[in-house]
Amino acid sequence: MNKVSVGQSDLQLSRLVYGVWRLADASDVSHAHVREKVDACLDQGITTFDHADIYGDYECEKLFGQVLATDPSLRTRMEIISKCDIALMSDKFSDRRVKYYDTSAQYIQKSVEQSLKNLHTDYLDLFLIHRPDPFMDAAETAKALDSLIDSGKVRAIGVSNFSVWDWRLLQSQMKHRLVVNQVEMSLLQRDEFTNGNLSAMQIDGMTPMAWSPLAGGALFAQSPETARLAPIFARMADMQNCTPDQIALAWLLAHPANIIPVVGTNNIDRIKALEQVSSINIDRETWFELWTAAAGQEVA
């Protein structure tokens, strides 16, 4: 599987990224099973793994880190992403009164240090601010993020779920470039294509990443949208020997903005089949055929 350069940087990520947000939800969270998922990704060129401090109620990084602790050589074969700023209500933080966002320098620095410890690594390839913080002091946050790159603890910085004015405010205070914005995009969540954010990312030299590219499984539940998509999926699956979930991912890959989907399945067989996605051909008319079926109306 090919890699793609992100933003205005020398960092390269795999064309598909494996998201670990469900790692702690699996029926088997043993070291052996987590290692099997890691190997299934690496064996087909999926070298990038997407974390956040809060995933699995603050447990997913630790589960993944146990694999790296027992085989440190794996770290040289992968890129690791993590995120912070969401402070969850959790038994691990019993003094919290409310869920909130924290983009203070102290919180960011502490979170990165904890992620490095959890993941048994001395650097992150990419670090993201997880959600826009309406209480953000842009100058303070920017200085903290710049210092992470300057110290070598982080190779590149990005954001997640930011609108154009949110990331431009932060960027205005930073000396290093923001390279990524990770947002929700799928056939069932198309807002980023039309609200100006995807266009602004391209203007600002940021690479879009798509979380929940299969709409959290809703693409395959019974609904008017999926009923309209089903015959197109069936035709394409027959013609290109692929599955509907692979088609939905290929629809994102086909976009000229070089969207990077983040896939989070716990199913080993589905993980092993991800490499087929890059061979699926979706031309312009087919791309709009899928869009039209998902929207339930033709473009204006």
C-alpha cells in the first residue's frame, strides 16, 4: 500500500490508517490478539496507527504499548498518531465535575508525556488537538505545540474536528505548520465536502483525514440511504470482486484531496482485506452515482 505525504512536511502516512479507538472494546484484548491486529496491518502496508489519550477510557494506548514493549523493533515500521484535549468523566479522574476541553500548555504537555509512556516510545509522528476548544488561548496552545516539535517529542502537529476559522486562529500563532485536520467524512456524512472546510484544507496545505469512514456501521444498517446504495454496491462488488465496505473506503480515496480514511474494525479478516481497497476503480460518474444515492437526490 502506498504512502502519502501530509501537509507541508516530510511526514508520510499510509494511505489507510488503522484507528485503535475500539481496541479495548474487543472481546479479546490479550497481548497476542492485539499483536495479531498490528501484524495484519503492517503485513499489507498499513503502517500508521491512530490513537487518542481517551480511547477505551484511557486504556487503548496502554494495550497497544504492551506490544511495542515486547518488540521495540515494531516502532521503526510504523507511524503513531495521538490526540488530546478532551477531559472525560471517568473513574480514573474522580475529581472531575464535568466533561470539558483543555488546550492549556500544562494539559498538552502532560498528555503527551503520558502517551509516550503508554506507547513505550520516545516520540509521536503526529499529534492532534482532538476538538476545538472555545476557551482556547491560541497563543498559549500554539507555543506548547511548537515546543513539542522543537523538543523532538512530536514530528508534526495537526487538529481534529476543526472548522476553518478554528484552525486558522491556532495557525496564526504557530511557527510550525498544521499538517492535518481529521474530520468525520463518509457517504453518509458529506458536510465537509460542501461547507468549505475541505476546500480550505487544500488551500492551506493541510491533509484531510476521515474518521468513521463507514459511518460507524450505519452504511450497512437498514435505512433509506443504504437501500438506495445497495444496488450500486452489488453491481460494483460483482464487477470488481470487492465488498461494500471496501467500496465506501475507495470512494473517499478517489477524491483528489488525498483523503486518508481511518479504519477501526476489530475483525481480523476485515483488516486483512483492507489492501484490496486501493485496487478499486471509482471514476467521476461512479463517484457522483454513489453521492446521489446517499443524498437521495441529484446534484443541482
